[in-house]
Amino acid sequence: MAEEARIPYRTTGSTLLLPLSDFLGITLDQVNFVACQLFALLAAFCFRLYLSPNHASSGVRHAFATVCGVYFAIFCFGWYSIHIFILVMISYGIMNMASIPNIHRYSFVVAMGYLTVCHISRIYIFSYGILTTDFSGPLMIITQKITTLAFQVHDGIGKKAEELTTEQNQLAVKTKPTLLEYLSYHLNFLSIIAGPCSNYKDYIAFIEGRHVQMKLLDVHWKQKGFDRLPDPSPMGAVLHKLCITLVSLLLFLTFTKSFPVTSIVDNEFINKSSFLSRLGLLYVVVQASKPKYYFAWTLADLISNAAGYGFSGVERGNFHWDLLSNLNIRNIEMATSFKMYVQNWNIQTTAWLRRVCYERAPRYPTALTFLLSAIWHGVYPGYYFTFITGILMTLAARAVIVFPHAHLVCLCTTHPAKQISETHQKSAAFIS
């Protein structure tokens, strides 16, 4: 009986923390995940203090970040992690062998194809659920990085500056990365477990010690009374995000555990409850599932900040460390539209979809972007239902927003300028 009780805790990752898993009543893969992220947080502090650009060369920093990332992946996912390493090496081969006009196409097809095959085999061939460890999360982040870098190399080497948008020009990569740089970007310990995906130029600038200075150069510090560039510390952001992480963990251990997702498919509840009761429970369960993501994504952001990565610039005299933030909890919980919710949830994935699909699609950018998002997430039918619905909601929202503007055009022929201005202000406030 004891052996049967441990079946849900089976994992391809390390079993070193199995006693702790049994004691806490939390699955071993979740314990391994948290343990790796806590060790990554400790390593991040050491990385910033003892392996800073002033104390270690870029090569040493790249090597340390890569070795730690590989170890954490093996600890969490065991032999499953080989899929991550295989995809990275195949993509590096494409990066060096493919022609520049096709480098982004080949990288995109191979990365998305490999991810989709893994999704299918994990769920439908090898019966998802037998092994609770889910390696698809890191593989999804790796896919984002592979395609992001491939498109940015294509922009930097294969296109003229006037053919690119302002942002594409800023992020374009002019030279192909070395093997160590490529491995470090994809497998570094800061993001291999839970992401997020960052831009290659930002990461290289961070490793070489130029990351913060790049953002500060946009501000005229001498006019503000500074003789030299300030040296912003991430500790304020680290402590703030640590508090959010702890609160999210507390909510996960209480609220989320009290309303598991499985409760909405319980046969007894379905048979005895009314439609409104089932709908109400569905809403509660969805709300209860959020703290898990708040915890994982805020902790991942916190790890990068602790290493000195993620500085986004200065606003109203305050230093901001949200370059790699994956969510804005306040805007999510107080969202007034579907668009506002999407823009503040999984922010880095939204940015990736925009950069590799929406801005480059020749036709139907909205539909293709939602379709890519569904394929990237997995092969469950629910993903496709969700994102196809998202297409309709986005198009409907745009139509609703366009209507007041069209109405204003009609007002121009009948209303004085002052009345038009007042009407426009009221309409704009309503839309926003």
C-alpha cells in the first residue's frame, strides 16, 4: 500500500527530496522545482557579488551560468532534460549552417515542430500523468529563445535598417553567437526552469556588464546634477518581489489546495449541482489557480534581478527592474478589458508572439498569432477552443472601440469644435 501511495510522486528527476515531499504532501516534481529555484536565487546573489564583470571575464560568467543551468535541468527533469539539450544543439547547427535568408524559417519550423512532437508524445503516446514531471515548460521557453534569436540574427545580418521597425533595429543581432554564448543564452540557470525569454542583446550586455549602463545612457544625468552614471541596486526590487512570492506561496498552499482543478470534473458534484453552481465553482477554481503562476513567475523574475539582470530604466526618478517581469498582478486583477488582461498576463510570451508573428505576418496577423499561441501551449483541444475564442473577442473589442470614433466623424458636421472636443474626451475615457 505504501508503494501505491507513492505512484503519484514518481518522477524522472532527482528523488533526493522525496522524504521532504512526503512530509509536506506536495508532489516531488514541485518540491524539486522550488528547491532548484531557491538554489538559483542563492547562485544569483553569488553571481552578482563574486562573479561580477569586475571580478570575472565574460567567458567565466557564461560558463558558470550554463553549467548551473544544465545541472538544475537534470536535477528537475532527469533524462527528460535531454530533449532540451538536443533541441538547443540542433538549433545551433541551423544557426551556423543555414543561409541568412532562411535561418529564421528553419529555426522556427524545427523548434516548433520538435516542441509539438514532444507535446503529442508526452500526452497521447506515453500517457501524461504517469510521470508527474513536466519538461514541456522549459522546452517551451527554449523554443521562444531559439526563434527570437534566429529572427534577430536575420534582421541584423540579412536586412537593411530601413526595412525594420525601430524596435527590430534595436534588437537586431549583427554577428552570430559563439557556441558558449549560444548555450549560455539558452541554458543559463536564471531562466532554464521557469523562464522568462529575454532578448539576446540584453542578455549579452548583462554578461559583459553593459546592461544597466545601456538603459541609463538614455537619461541626461548631468542635467539632473549627477557627475557620473548612478549605480542602481536591485535589492529594493528583490525584496518587493520576495514579498509577493511569499504571499503567492501562502495562497497556493491554502486557497489553491482548497479548490483543486479536479473539483470541477468531479462526477458527484456535476450530477448533483445546478448549472449556476458549476459555473460559480469554475470561477472560484480559476481564481484559485492563479497564485501558482504568480509564485513561479515572480520568483523567476526575482532570481534574474538578484543577479543584476532585468533593469528597465528610470521613470520619474525611480529605478525600475521590470524588464523581465512576466505579469502585473494589479492590472490582471483589475483588468477592464480582455486586451488589458492579456497584456499583463505572461508578458514575455505576449512580446514573443508579437515579435515573431504579429509584426511579421503578411495577412491575418491576429488569427495567426492566436493560432501560434495555441500550438505553442500544447495539443489539448481546450487550448484551441480558448485561443480561437480569443480571436473573436479581440476582433469584437476592436469593433466596439472603432464605433465611437466613427460616430465622432459624424459629429464634426453638426457640432461646434468645443462640443466635439468634449465628446471626444468622454468617448476616449469610455474606451480606455
